[in-house]
Amino acid sequence: METDLHAILRSLRVWDPDVTDLRPFDPDTAPPTPLPLFATWFAEAVAAGQPEPHTMSLATVDEEGRPDVRIVMLHGADPDGWSFATHATSRKGRALAARPYAALTFYWPVLGRQVRVRGPVVSAPSEESQADLHARSTGALAAALTGRQSEELASVAELRRTSEAAWERARANPGEPSPTWTLYRLRPETVEFFQGDPDRRHVRLEYRSTEFGWSRTLLWP
């Protein structure tokens, strides 16, 4: 039987009150800079039981101007920017080399919240990138050592063989470098906080970086 996609879509609800807590958000109480509010919202998403709250959409544009988006993991957020990592030779790594500008989106449906971050991207020095990698799990190192991200794969069997060898190397030498593994930092020009409202009066607060510091403005939902 063919799946009726439209029927499924019509049956779905957004922010079911049984699983979503739409909290009031007064933008007048927001801090003067975006990072403290992000840290608060992130902690609240974790406390509310949001699965994998540290995952985010990363949007880039390649050298031909074609957009791409994928899910990656947040490695940190501090005054230097929001950080993530990948191989410099991967699709997103090549796009960032050609056009070092990106956008991030966090979506935490248990609270009806989004955070959107846009700005230029810089790569960390190799020593810092490798230190970030080696501070993570054995599996993360094995995946990095497997390499060849975004290249064409001949078979699942080839992936299995290469991955098994990488796991052996990661266990035997937890400090083995992965030369193309790169830590990137997005330095925000804008950061938007979106709080959903049951009456569709969603609150959107956007921080904008200026030469005088951060400004704040409300956006129509």
C-alpha cells in the first residue's frame, strides 16, 4: 500500500501540550548580549529532556553559490563564537574554504524554541583542533581516522573494514592525529531567539553585532 504522505502531515500537531511546555518569554528581561541567554536556554532544554539538544543545523554555500545544510554537533559556545568540527576536505569543509560564512539553527521542540546564529567562520589552529578531537570519545576519534568524508563509497563492506581498522588505531593510540580534522568557529553577526506561543504570537528577539556592541530588536513572527 502506498504511503499517503499528505494524510500523515495533516494528522500531525505542532507543540502538543502533552509533550511541549511553551513558556512565557519577556524580551525586556533578556541580557544585553546573546551568549548568556543561549546558555540559559540550552540548560533549560537539557533539563526539560530535549533529546540531543547539542545538535544543530549547519547551512553553508559552496563555491558555485549552491546552499547545503546538515546536522552537526555543537562543540562549544564562548566569546570566540559557536564551534563545530569536521574534516577540512569534507563537503562542508570545502564550502567553508570557498565561502567562510555560515548559519546555525538549534530547535528544541519540548520548549517550542529555536536559536538561529549567522556570521563568518574561522578555523582554529591545528593544535587546538586536534586537542578538541582527543578530548572526545574513542568513537569520535575512530570516525575521524576513518576519514574520506563525503567521498564516494564503493560498498558498505569497505566502510566496515576501514572503520574497524580505525577503531583499532584509536584504541591503541588515543592521541593519534587526524590531520584534516578541523575545529571551526562561527563568530555571530546576528543571533535570534524564537519562543513559540500557543496563540501564534511567537516572540522573536534578534541580537545584532555592531561597532558599538550588541543591539536588540523584535521581529514579527
